[in-house]
Amino acid sequence: MPLQITKTFFRGGTIEFQATFYDVNGVVKQPAAAFVNIDFPNLDGSRGTEQIQMSYPAVGTVFWTADVDTRNMGTGPLNWSIHSMSPTPVGVDDGSFQLTANSANLVDFP
């Protein structure tokens, strides 16, 4: 299911982000590096932040990818933002979704 239309994920899953970078004319560009910044709930109720480097597009594709492991995160809103580095830093997309867990969802994953 595409991330942009999914509003809830269960804690403990891996979430894949994908992004394609374009110039002002709609031409695909490949930056030197790209990242996903996340702001997420910790188990103790505080907030954590992390920057995950995205993987360069696989042969035959144009989109960058990054996986976020939600094991050992708390429940609540997870905010994210995707951006590239040089030659010009560019924000691609950002959003948020909820991490949920019921009483059977493990607090600590092995």
C-alpha cells in the first residue's frame, strides 16, 4: 500500500519510503545523497529523532528507498520528511502517520 495514503502502521513493522527527485522542468535528477528524517514516539512517552540515509536507485529504477524499523518505538504520531543533498538541497515530501499497538503487540522486540 502506498505510504502517502496509509495513515496507520502497527509498531514492530518495517516501513519503506520511496522518493524520486525532479528538477523544475519535471526531469528526473539523481542527487549525491538523500535522507528521511523521522520524529517518533519513544516507549517512555518522549520523542526521538533519526536521520536514515536512502539507498541509491536500483538499476532500471529512478526512486530512492529507505526502510524504517519501528520495533521498540512507542505508539503515536510519527512525522517524516524526505530531502536530498547537493547539488541543491531539495525537500521532496513530508507527512505523518500513527504507530499503533494492541495488548498483544510486544513492547520489546527480540
